[in-house]
Amino acid sequence: MNTLEAVSRIEGPNIALRLIQPSDADYVYCLRLNRDYNEHLSEVHGTAEDQRSWIIRYKAREAALTELYYIVERRDKIPCGTLRLYNISPPSFEWGSWILDANKTRKAALETAVLAYRIAFDALHLEKAVFDVRKGNGKTLAFHRRFGAIETHQDDANIYFTYPRSKFKDAFHRYRSELENLDGSAA
């Protein structure tokens, strides 16, 4: 199995990440337009067809393993969000475009983060995540701090973090145990 096949779908106890397809454009477009989820995202321009075209162009970056854009799905295959790994350039990567909708499972944030780090650290053998969170995004800031991300600096708009592979490896079994004790029901 090649690396792209190995990261095309990764399953956790309650959800899975699968690589985005052009057929997901309507879902992603609606999700990004939804005021309940888009407060901390870049502004959306264009149409669902533009989103589909963007996904088609993105597939070249996917094939080069420089960006991986996932649909988050529950066990019953109902989509419940998105997550993207990008600027993949050993030894590091960034991640974001992290949206979880009302169909998410309990602990979906924890499980998607664990799956993202498994892809990056286990399948792609990267050493660290680097990412930023908008200062006004209190829930996401609190999540990353609880997860053990290390704040490196900040500017007027964002707080910047790093998360090394070693921290994830030290905590993985605790996260896995917490997720396996859930029943997979919606949040």
C-alpha cells in the first residue's frame, strides 16, 4: 500500500476521516456558509461549483502529499465536519479548516485531533504540528492547550502553537482509552 492509500481513510472508535471528493463540494460549501461554524474561517466567496473546482485543483496537492483535506464522518457515514492538513513539508505540517457540525459525535474534537496526529506522525512520519488559532476562538484555544500544544508566539490576531510527535506519543493511550469508552452517539 502506498502512502496516499494509507491516509485515504483512517478510522477511530466513533468516527473516520476520509479524503474529500468533488462530490463533497455542496456539503463543504454549506458548512462554510453556516454562521454557526464560520466565525473563525476565512471568508467564503463564490458558489458550490467554485468549491467543487477548488477540490479538483486540490487533488494535485493531495497526490503530492503536501495537503490532505478530510471529511469527518460518523460510523453511519453521515458527514459531520472537515479537517485539513496542509503545508506538509517534513519535518512539520499545519492543520486547520477544522469544522464539526451538529451531527458530530461526543468527543468528536478529541477524536479528529487524534486521527489527524496519527496520520501526520504515524503514516507520514512527521515530527511536529505548527498551527495558529484566532485569539477570539476561545473553545479551540482551550482545546489545544488541554491537548498540550505549546504556545510559541502571538500577533494581533492569532496565537501560534507547536505540538511535537513526542507529546502525542506520550498521551496517545490515554486518548484512545477515553474514546473507546464512548458509545458513538451524537453529541
